[in-house]
Amino acid sequence: MNILLVLIPVTALVVIVGVALFFWAVNHQQFDDLDTPGILPLLDEPAPDTTPAATEDTTNTP
């Protein structure tokens, strides 16, 4: 029965921390876009840029 004197405050502390973390997440827009992160692995990666880079020839050849 004495364990209740420990468990009740510990449970209250865990609940308070959970509520505080929830409100922190809401204030920092963590729940704004719930759909996009789930489909990101399914999207194709963009094609790599295959155009050659414009390089200047700086050698002194006659």
C-alpha cells in the first residue's frame, strides 16, 4: 500500500511531461503535414543532371 505513495506522484509527473510535450509539438507545427512523410519513400527520385558542366580550358596551348 505504501507503493501508492510513490506511484501516484510518478504517474502524475509522466502525464504532465506527456501533456507538455504534446503542446510543444503543436506549437512547433509538428502535426501540420501528416500525409507527405508517409508517401516520401514511395516517390521516385529526380533524375540526375546529365548535362555536362561548362568548363573552361585554362591551359595555354598554341
